[in-house]
Amino acid sequence: MKKIQIYIFLTALVCISNVFSACEDEDNNSPKTPDSTEEWITNFLKTEYLWSDEVASKTPDNSSPENLFYSLLSLKDGKTKNGSHYYYSYIENNSTTKSINEESTYGFEFVLYNIVDNAEQPLGYYYARILYTLPGSPADSAGLKRGDWITKIAKQEITSNNYKELMGGAATKLSILKNMAIGQREEEVAIKASIPMDENPLLLDTILNVNNKNVGYLVYNHFKTGKGENTSDQTYDNEMIEIFKKFKNEKVSEFVLDLRYNGGGYLSSAQLLAGFLVPENNKDGIFCYLEDNKGKKEAYKFRNANYNLGLSRVFILVSNQTASASEAVINGLKPYMDVILIGNTTEGKNVGSIHETHNEWAIQPIVSRIYNKDNSTDYENGFTPEDKFFCNELNSSENNALRPLGDQREYMLSKALDVIKGDAPKKALASRSTIQRMKIEYNSIERKQENAVLIR
């Protein structure tokens, strides 16, 4: 009887509430209309944006939602490079923007080199070098490999007008050089039309035996929980758990984490990855703090360390494409263990963002600053490896051969393995013969970089 009485009482309250609500609507004569996109943008930045105290002093540009958003941002947001400022916060129109995962692709990433003369003057054409290919992609089926040079598209030289055709399009033919040795002949390779692919961020995992030690090696290219854009899908996080279960069962005692192509992603995946690597007695510790615009800090712990490897040090391969959640992992592990960086200086994104939508618009503003357990957030200029570990795999004079990822002779991996063997780090031999002088113009990984650690 008591349950029935309570239900009747609650129902009566709801009915009474609805009567008063209806009367109130009648009195007001019109319900409150939703905020306009412009109001939504302004109000959100005034309340949630990390530099919200600057928003009121800005002159809003109301000519479009996009112009309004950027007109209200702080110059502390993002970086100034080559004389121009770019913001980490961004806005996009969902009706016209496709995510990276929805894009059609041939299935390879590349770095684009501008071919120049001895006076550093461009000769008017480019070469593209493949960084890696995706299993099951058109590039994989065509036999394209890491390190291959693409010199022409459909017998046309690569230029600033057509290089984006390398990201996807119709079936075509690519002119390929396997190396830059003088006299090397091009071969023409047919590649099928590009296809939509949901790229698995766990590109490669393997166990290497070095001096009778089992060394775990993981190439992880995006902090992504699962397939698509919905974080409720945990496919890739679950796959990561299975990979570390294997590492644990095989008694891996040293670990090399390859983040050189990882531009960031979700905080939750970063907590998971770091939880496997942190020393076992710290696995329940603080991974990071997030500080909002009011100075309030919230603690985030390492996540799911069932297969913690019990390490005392970790080797992390990095590049200038390493950013955001990748850097949060480096910063989060530093108070607990020896973190040995190999590569060149990382991007330096020590902030967090959230993704919000209104009608057809989506914004991803910076809303927090990221600290580690020791309250350090001092990596806005990136993390730089020690001199003996500073190297650049894309410098053709320093590293002529891009060996397969996971090959123990591969340029950056070999430097970590030298330390594990007890050898002094070795400098790579300079290339003895190259066709042209060149400088890097573009790296296709750039389009995959997250503008900040994604909190939600």
C-alpha cells in the first residue's frame, strides 16, 4: 500500500506542477526562444573559455558565427609561427565538415618535400615520401611501402596545386622511387580509388628480443576510444587492453612507445595508456590535474592498470607532430619514472578542450590547463629530447633510409634499443647520394592533430 500511496502522491505533484506551468506559459503568452548561435557562442566563451576574462573586452565580429568566434579569442590561445597566429580553439559547420574518419583515403601518410637548388630556390616541383600505410588500404594493395618516394601523379609532376590528390581520389598511377640513389629508375604503380577508412590508431605492436630482454614496442597514432566519433564505442581502448595483457604475459621488461605520428585525442585513452606504463606501486596515483578559468583543479587518476608492466623507465619516440594527449602522457609519467625521449621537439599543447554543438555549428574551445602530479605544466614550447637523443627521421641527409616500423635497425627505434643493449647512442650516417636538395613543405599528419586534449 505504501508504494501505491507514494506513486499517487508523486503523480499529484506532477499534475499540479503541470497546471502551474501551463498557467505560467499562458500568462507569458510566448515560451522562451532558444539562444541564437551568436548568443550561444558568446555566452559559452564568457563562462567556459580558459581566458573568459578577456572576452568582454573584445570587439565582436557578428558577420558570421565563425568570424564572431575567432574575434572573441585570446592571443594566449594557440601559437604564433612564421609571423601568423593560429588558435587551438576552433569552430566548424557540421553540415559541410567531414571528420578525418569519414574522408576517403588511399591509405598512406606522407611528408612533402619542396625540391630546391643550391641557393635554396624552389625548382617548381615536389616529391612526397611515404611515412606509413594502412593495412587493407588501396596503398597497401598496391604494394606501397614506408620510405617510398612519389615523384609524379598520373605522369604529372607534383606541385602546390595537385599534391592534395595524394590524400584521396579516383584510381590513378603513381611514379615511385624506392630510394634516392643516383641512376635509380622510377616505376609506375597503379593504385585503386580511395575508400573511407576508420583508421585503427594501434598501428603496430610487437615484442622484440634484445640481449635476452623482452622489449614491448607500440606504434600508437591517435588517442581514440573506438570507431567513429562516438566515445561510447570502446573498441580501440579494449584492443589496447588486450595488447598490454599480451605484453604482461610475455614478461616485457622494457618498453618503447612510438608517438611520433600521434597528434593527440581523448584524455580517457591517455589515462589508460599511461596506467600500463607507470611503475606498479604508483598505478593508483594522479595522472594529471585540469585547471579551469576559475583556478579550480580537478584530479584525474591513471585508468585500468590490470596489466601494468612494472616498469622503471620508458622510451618514447617523438617528433614535431607529437602533441596534445601525447604530451600529457609524457608530462603525467615524468614525476614517477625515467621518461627517455627520442626524436625532436614536440608541439607544446598543454591545454584541454571540450566539443559542443548548437544546431549545425560545433565549437571546441580551450577550457583548461593541464598539470601533472607535481603541478608542472611547463611544456608550452614542447618537450625537447636530450642532445644525444635529438634526431629527425625526415632529414634526408641525416637518415636516408626509412626502414619498416618495428625493424630493429629503424632509425629512431634503434636509438632506444642501443640504450637497452648498454651501447652509446650512435649518429646515423649521412646520405651519400641524393637526387636533389629538398626542404619539408608539408606533413599530412598535420591534418590529424587535435587542437588540445579532448576532455569530452
